[in-house]
Amino acid sequence: MLNNDGVETRRLRILLELARLGSMRAVAEEMHLTTSTVSQQIAVLAKEVGATLIEPDGRRIRLTPAGRRLADHSVTILAAVDAARLDLRPGAEPAGTVRVSGFATAIRRSLLPVVAGLRDSHPAVRVCVLEHEPFEQFALLAGDDIDIALTYDYNLAPVTFDPTLEARPLWSAPWSLGVPAGDEHITDFRDHDWIVNSRNVADETVVRTLASLAGFTPRITHQADSLTLLQDLIVAGLGVGMLPADQPTHPGVRLVRLSGPEPRLRAYAVTRRGREGWPPLALVLERLGGGTALPRPGTTPRRPG
């Protein structure tokens, strides 16, 4: 039961950070508090709800089942509080800086046209652009360091989004195998070296999945984050690797279609739950063309109509 004073939302935020980081010291550093303040706030919260919220886990701590339940409720509570604050300014003219992080292809394909259009239609809205891989962006969203993350996964390496996030599908694109153009007669690449992404394991997961379905284990030798560098490695005869099928390739690189199944990259616009009502953020999401948010884990999509 809650006491007559209720629960302060800051304590719920501390509990969520503790669930994410697993250390009071880490929470203190993240929220610019002292460790003793974090400990005291968790103790007060436990008293308010009448339940033990944390327990030792070696040198760290973890949430008890009651703590995890309260953390789950906190996501909804804090999102509602954020939404209520935004509702204090209904219909406000969009103004402010929207921080958008993304991978290079999404920035070029989806974000830059939006930025160009906003200069004329909404000069009071500024967009700050940052380039990061998806795993980096989720941490930035959790720390409230960005407002929108342009992320991706593959149909053969799907990602499960945290329940604190809202993910909207943007677009998808087929991927093919990039090989040296001179190897016109090669159809089986099991004996070749393979090149995968240096900063995102999803690319390697897809390669290993496709190879497994074909009955072999890929010899992964090189890693390259840049698609331009990956193609340079292919031209140099250092291996083969996945490339987008809907984009032009360097001279010396040809694309081999992959099927059964065909790998597809899927792009998303991801935000923290409860933030979509902020006018500048809502405007950028609308211009990006994001569809309906994906259902949260553990929920059942409603049938239309």
C-alpha cells in the first residue's frame, strides 16, 4: 500500500535506473547524486510501498520480484507523468531542438530531407544530428541524451525493444551478397573469407544464419563498419560481405541475390515512451513518416476496426 503522501516520481526513476544498471554507485553517477542519496531514496520507496525492493547479488544488487513489478509499473507511471506535462501546452507551435541519432543510411535517406524541409516550414525547430550504431543509441535514449534514435535490425536477426521505448517502422530494404566482379562463375562462397560489421553483431548473426541454412560455417576474417570500406575490401579480393541491394556498388563489386530467406534490413524511429506529444518531436516523427508504434512486449495487437 502507498502511504498518504504517495510516491515521489524521482524515486521511481531511481528504481528504474537501478534495474538497468544494477549498482547504486552507477545510478549515482548517472543521475548526479551521491550513493547514500540513492540508498536512502530506495529505502524510502520500499517503506512507501511496504515491500522489499532490492537484495544482494554478489558485489552488486538486484531487484526482488516486488521490485521488478514496481519497476514495470514505473514505466507506465513516468510515461503518464511526461505526457501530462506535455498536455499543459496543447497545440503549441513546435519550437526547440530535437536530438536525432542514427546510422548513416537512415540519416541520408530519412533525416536529411526532413531537416531541409523544416528550415522553410518550421525555422524554430532545429535538428541536432549524431551518428551512432543501434546499441549505442539505446543507451543514449535511456540517459535522455537524444530524443529520436534511427535504428535497424534484420528480419533474420530481429531486435526486441525495451518496454520503455516506442518503435515506429520506417522502411525496409533487401540485402545481397557483395562479391568481386571478376568471380562471375563462382556461385558457392563457403570457402571464401567473410567481412562483417565491426560495431553491430546483427550483421554477423545474419551471415551465420544464412551460412547455417546452406550447411556451412562462414570463415569471418575481417570487420568493417563503413560500407564503402567493405566494398574496397571486396574489390581487393579479401572476402565477401552483405550489401544493400537497392544501392549502387563500386566498380569491381557485383551483387548476388540471397534467397530462402532473403535478408532485409528494417529501419525504425525509436523514442522514449510518453515523449511523442512534445510538439517538435511529434513534428519530426511525422515528417520521418514513421508508422504506428510496434506493440510492446507482452501485449497483444488489437485488430483494426
